[in-house]
Amino acid sequence: MEEKLATVVEVSETLEDSPVRLPSPPDTATASYRSVMDLVSRALADRDETDLHLILPRGAARIHICRIFYICLVLASRQVLYLDQSRPYGTIAIGPGPRFNAGL
């Protein structure tokens, strides 16, 4: 007995009626380059180096923490920040890069 394969239209109509909804994309405005630079600048005000976990807001969502870390990586690639991790899964040290005072 041959099974009838569902057409794309039939499948899409079924999905439209489905109660499961995908989560909306995260708000990317929660962390900007400027806000991360402000966090780092405040942490570096009285020392030469800080740790990533010290600049992270307490109780921040994982997506927010990932966004801050990503921005730190971008700023490090632009030589605004200096990042160093001495061992795998160790703390990530953040310091001013050669272009730190030049801004964004």
C-alpha cells in the first residue's frame, strides 16, 4: 500500500495551527559596545586589569552574558581591549588594549 506524502501546503497549515511557538529573538540592545566599554572602564578605574566575571551584572540572563562576552571578543579583535585566559576554563582577564583611549 502506498503512503501519500504530505505536500508543503498541508505541512505548513498543520504548523500554523500548532500551539508551540518559537521564542522571539533576544533583544540585542540589552548590551551595546558602549555599555560594555562603560562596564570595563568602571572596573579598570582603580586597577590595570579586571576579570570578566567582575563586570557581569548579577542575575543576568545567559543570553546577556554571552552578548557581553562576544562584544569583549570583538573589542579585543579591534585592539580596544586585551583579553587573556591562562588556562582552559580559567578566568578571563580584561585589560586596556592599545586603542582603549581612542574609543569606538
